[in-house]
Amino acid sequence: MKPGAADFNIIFNRIMQKMNYRVEQKYIITADQLAFLRYQLEQVMDYDAYAAEGMYTIRSLYFDDLYDSCFQANEAGEDFREKYRIRTYNNEKKVIHLEIKAKEYGYTKKVKTRLSLQECSRLIEGKQLDWKEEDDFVKKKFCATRLLRRLQPVQIVEYERIPFTDSRGNVRITLDCNISGSRETKAFWEDILPAVPILSEGQHILEVKYDEFLPLHLKKILNQINLQKTAFSKYYYARLSPLQ
């Protein structure tokens, strides 16, 4: 007998409780600030192992329900909210992630699992996954939530990411450029996505993520430019864009 949706929520919450919360800070930066930060961070941090050219393209497909609950929770600034998405890198079909990202009181947690191309295609078409008893909790949580709330694919977000990492404090600093959105969800695998920018020209996003602490030398670099923290959500601002 398969567990019910309430059981999935209990199990998923236990998983999330075992994960460490991460600090996640976001800033809107200019092209000049991006160039400065990239040069400075290259001196003291490593590029993400997957960034062969120092950059890769991220394409995410977000899900929401009939009431736009994820969008509305973001707009209301609710203390606890979740997002459900499929994510790929460089439009590569061999590595596809199904992710659930939770935010609580400014801290974030993310869990993910791998999807096959066939599973991804089913979700893009608005169909349910055929999950099995041996599937991991992330897939079961998503399937249960999708059935309960009738989640559907609603928004694609694409951008280029320059990712830096530092094992001290498990720090990850990313520079996200050319952020665009598309509501043509069935075009997810197109080489060229029919998308429009969601920020003004010359604006980009800096994200700073870490577990317990941000090393002093990185703080000093970030403090050299005038940064203003923002609660920027790529999904939320993509949904706001009237041009798609």
C-alpha cells in the first residue's frame, strides 16, 4: 500500500530538517561591478568543477498550481515557501534535475533528484510521473504535491552563471548574467529559447551562499562595492514580465 500525501509531507519535512540551512544573499549588480567581482574572485576562489569555460547556461522550468500559490507566496513575502522546478545545464539532456527549494526565514534548503529524458518530457507535457516504491523521497514528494495541487509547468527561466566555490564555510558565489524568461514551456528543449530579458539592460544578479560563515577575505572583496541586498526571485520576476 502506497503512503498518502500526508505521509509524504512528514517524510519530506524530516529530510529537510536533517539538512543544514544555508544563508543565501542576493544583490542586483551592474556590468562594471560584475567584471570587478569576477576578476577579484578569480584570484582567491575556484570555478565550479562543471564550469569548463568559467560559465554555463542554466535553464529551469518552474511549476505552480491553479492559484499561482508559489508566485503569490513570493509576492506576499511569506516566511516559508517552496518552489518546484526542472533544471538543466547547457541544454544537456544527459543530466536533468528535479529540484525542490524551500525558503524559511531567509535561509534556504534544496533537495534534488535525477530525471530521465522520458520523465522530463512527460512533465513538460503536463503529465504525471510513473513513480515506483523504490523512488527517492524527492520524486515522491513532487508527485504527491503535483496531484494534490495540480502543479503544471508555467515558466522557463534561463541565464548564464559564473560560479565560484570555496570549501571553507562551503561558500558558493555566483554571478548570473542575461537572465530571461519564457512562458513557452513546451519549447524547453529548443536550442534557442523564445525568451525576453527580465532585468533592465546592464543589470545582473550576485548570489552569495554559505553554511556557517563567510571568510573574511571574501567579505572584504564584496565590501569594496556598494551592494544592496534584495529578495530577488528569478521565477517571480519572470512571471511579472508582460513581454513574454
